[in-house]
Amino acid sequence: MSFTAVGSQAMAKEYTVKMVTNLDAEQVYYFEPAELTIQPGDTIKWVNVQEDMHNAMADAVPKGAEFFESPMLEEEGASWSYTFNTAGTYSYHCHPHAAAGMKGMITVGAPSAPEEMQGGAHNHDHGAHGHSNHGDNKASASKSAMGTGVIHSVDLANNKINLSHEPIPALSWPEMTMDLDVAEGVDLKALAPDEKIKFHIELDDDKVYRITKIMKSNGQHDPKQCKPGMDCPMHEGMKHGGDNGDGHGGHDH
Ligand SMILES: [Cu+2]
């Protein structure tokens, strides 16, 4: 009895990569596993394991391969699959959390030598593969990160909050109690002292870090704040109307 060459296609497998938001971890946003080796014809299924906003988009791929880009996954359990047919090394990231280090690598068959790759320099100006949602691409230059903290006081008149935040590795900030400016459009009225929050902070054009998005630490936030394609604080802007405060208005079933 003999087998003739069994093609890898005959044994194609599906692997799962989780998209994780873990507020207890030093690195809050990550792919798990971050690195995987598969064979040509295998499929990766990215699964969003909680309600948050993640995607997977290639920044370097083997020559001749496509730059993949998933849609933005927001719901718990949302997933996206992609089949890798071209051998080599693929590096990718989550667009909203690139600055926070949410990156991954897929090796298909054998790794590529650098000269066998296309892409590579990470920027948000790819254009060539349909990256059309992001107006002026300012995000690549701005520093932004997510943090968690406990509110001490809210200064509505000056749009500031005083809080104790946990370390923010992406900005090399240690644990600190401080005043932080809050961008226009972020509703502070619903916040109370001793409330635990997650927040998104961004270096503004005037070199001031401002909070551009606030979520209660129980994960509740208004999904209207973070629709891909809008001027979303998770990306680069802060021009949202005061549209939080009414809970999950966008989730009608
Ligand atoms: Cu992400």
C-alpha cells in the first residue's frame, strides 16, 4: 500500500486566534496566540472574545500575497476567517490598538526572507488595500493608549477629571494620581467619584494628552461612540456629540 503525495490542501486546518481585552494584564490588548505557524490552505479564524472593538489587518505579507483586512469586530463572539494560500510570513495588527501593541504574526509553511516581503513599515497610509475609513491618517503620528483608573473628582467647568490611573505601558506612564483633560464631546455628567473607568487617551495636536473616550469598567459604553468609518475616538478624532449616557441604545434586537 502506498500513498502518493498528499497535498496540504487535503489536510487544511482551521485555527482560532482570540482578540482579547484583558484589563488585568500588563498588556491589555492582544492576540492569542500572537504567533502561529500554519500550512498553505489553512484558515485562521479571529474571534472577538468580549464586547470591544478589534480587527486584524496585515502590514507585511509575502510577495504575491494579498493584504488581508478584517472588518471591525465589536460584538462578543464576532469572528472573521481568512485562508492563507501563499507561503511566507504575515505580520498584522489591530487597527484601534496598534499603538497599544496589539500585533500578531502568521507563518505559512516557512518564513519569508525580508526581500521576499512586501509592506513592512507600519503606517496607516496603505491606501492600496482599501483602507479608506481614515480621512487624514493622523492616527499614525499620534500617541494613544487605553488606561483604567478610579475617579476622584469631576470638574465639569474645565472638562477635567482627577483620577488615579493604573500604569499605562504604551505611554510609559507609571501609576499616578493626576488631573487629566477630557476632550469635548465626552460626557462627564454621568461620572461619579470612586467610579472605576476605562479610558482612551490621546496626544492632541497641542501636545496635551486628553481623554477621548470613557467607559464604565463593567464594559458598558455606548456603541454609537465607536462605529468604524465615523470620526471615532478610538481612532483619531474627538468630535462626537455628547452621545453617551443612554447606555446601549444601538443594540436593538
Ligand atoms: Cu484591538
